[in-house]
Amino acid sequence: MISIAVCDDDLSFGLSLEERIVSYGKEKNIELETEVFSDGESFIREVENGGQYDIVYMDIEMEKKDGISAVRELKKFLPDILVIYTTSYETYFREMFETEPFRYLKKPVEEISFREYLCQAIERIGQKLIYFSYTSRHCTCRIPLRDILYFESRRRQICLHTFKGEEIFYKKLDSIEKDLEEAAVPFVRIHQSYLVNLYHISRYYSDRIELEGGEVLPVSEARQRVVKQRYHAFLRQL
């Protein structure tokens, strides 16, 4: 899932932009989570409290805290966030580019530019996806993909297995598999119930795999050929 914030003191514009983002996600079958903020201060507060975002559409001229100042603070907490400035003015270019934004959109936002930049941002995130985010017990959590052994589906719940223990949260394994297709760390679906980090497979057999630490998981008959291909292709790249 890609998390996107819209920060604009013009609430009607913010909600309209959010609708366009959600519509794009549905059209492209991409899971996008959106949240709208009416000022820079409330957005920074949310980030300080652990809020995780991949993209922010940031207005520049806002009363409580201008967008450029907000981005300077934001990058102390989320240095890799992609910032897309939105503004009606063209007098802030020097200040904007000092904060190294991803893109700039002039209001009113043209549909072609909106779609092009959102597509580019999603592609950039896919290229550098090294964390997995999830919500557990009303808390948003983030974990490096390299630390994940495997995901296990338990009916409506997911159990995330790491060397340090387990975390339980609600999501579909199919959705996680799709989210991680372009991740920097490769995962393979070995069974209807298991999505495994290829880096942590220590032994591979046609009908099972053994993980670092000794745990053994079954490879379903229907997936054996694909798992074999994926595992051997992974080994060739090492």
C-alpha cells in the first residue's frame, strides 16, 4: 500500500485532489491510502506521532505554516518522502527547489500532469520499496523488508514472522503479494498461506523450504514449478 497525504488550507481543493488520487488508484488497481490535512502544523504533528507517508501534495501558501517550512521539518522525519508542491504562484521556485521536491503542479491542476506525476511517483516508490507498513492495535508500524521471514495467512488475519517474534494484523495475503511485486527485497508465494522472503531460505526442496533458524514450510504442489523457477533465478542474481 502507498500512503499519500494532501496538505492544503483550501479544503475543497484538498478533497477534490484526494478524489482524483483515489480514482486513479482504482483505475490502475493500485492500493492507495489517502489523508487530507488543512494546514502544515497538523500534518507535521501527525508525522511526529508516527504517521508514515510515501507522497505528499503540499500547498505552499498556508496561514499557520507555509508548505516549504513544513517540508523542511517533514524531511527530518521522512527523508525519502516524495514532495509534490501545488500552488497558484510561481514566485517560490528557489525556496521550493532548496527542499528537493519530486515535482511541482500549478493550480488549477491539469489532469495530464496530475496523472503523469502520480504515475512517476508510484514507479519511484516501487523501485526503492524497502519497508513494509501495516496497522496493528491502532498503531501504524513500519519494518525493513529484510527483517521479515515470511507472511502467514490465518483466515482474515496476517501473521508477520521475524527473527524477533510475530505481529498480527488484518489484511489479505493476495494484497501484500501484489504490494511487494516491485520491492527491493524479493518474496515468493509458496503456498496459499505463505509468502516467503527469498533471502531467508536456507534449503530448498521441491515440496518444502527450510528457513534460517530451521523452520520448515510446505510448498504446495500447484506452486512447485513457479517456486523452483523463482528460487533458482534469485540464486543466479546473487
